[in-house]
Amino acid sequence: MENQHNSNNPGDPFEHSARFKRSQAVLLARVAMFTAAAVALGYLLTIVPNFELISATVALAGLTLGASSGFVVGGFAMLIYGGLNAWGLPYPPVWAAQITGMGLMGMTFGLLRSWLQQSPLKIQVIISGCFGLLLTFIYDSLTSLAFPLSAGLLHWHNWLAYFLLGLPFVVMHLVTNTLVFILLVPVVFQRLRRFSL
């Protein structure tokens, strides 16, 4: 019959809706996979001081899935990691800083995706290293400044003193993370590009 519904019609709204739902389901599954990987790597490397792969995993989520999904992966990864941490729950301001900082990591690398995709590997290494360094510094600054706030120390002298006390650990974290973003993130991104949405 001429008026029979044809699901093979490319303009068919039902077929379009089905494709959209499938793509959303795939995206949700990939967000969950990246989040689980970030949390698992976080727990796996807990005993290694100033070395972590959560940031790199979240950045790769942003590069692979886009800015909004990268933010979700970063935020949920730290929400779960902090909530189930063997050392106990972090103070709420510190926890919020962790969630915000890691969400910013995923979102920023999601915004860099098209730039990195169009760049040769050498340029990808430079971009990844520079932004990895910058965003790690932002993350460490947020969490360092949130701790005095948790203790009710609101004067800027307290914030500065705590930041300076933690500076050696921040520097070590910056060095290790920058190396990870230089050596690991661009190479893994090349392998994950075929999964990009």
C-alpha cells in the first residue's frame, strides 16, 4: 500500500528517533566505561605517591566523547572515588574542588578535540603536555585552597601558608602528570579516535 509506513525512509521520524536513542545509549555506556576506568586506576595507584592516571583517563574521555561528556566523567569519577575512598570521606569543600577540577579537565580536553584531531602527533604532544600541566595546577590549587576553608581558616594568610606547605607535593604531581600527558595521552588518543562520537 502506498501509505504504508516505510521505516527505511531516511526522513522517517521513527527511524531517526531510534537512531538517536541508540547513539545516546552508546554514549552513556562509554561515559560509564571511562568513569569506571578512572576510578579503578585511582584505587590501583593509591599507594603510589603523587602519581595518578585519573586525570589522563578523564582527559581521554573528553577527547573521545566531547566536552560535556568529559565533564560528566571527571565529575562522577571524583564523586565516586572520594565517596568510596579507603581513607575516608573528604571534607565537602575539598570534595567539591576535586569534582570541579576534574570536570574542568574533561571539559577542556573535549573542547580541544577538533584542534588535536587536525594536528600532527608532535603538536598533539605539545598541546597535551601544556594543557595537562595547566589543568593539573588548577586542580591542585583548587584542592589546596579548599582545605583551609574546610577547617574554617578563611584568612588569605592561612590559604597561602597551606599552599606553600603543600608546594613540594604539587610540584611532584605537576611533573608526573605532565609526563603522562606528553607520553601517554596523545598515543592513546590516536587509538581511541575510531570510537569518537
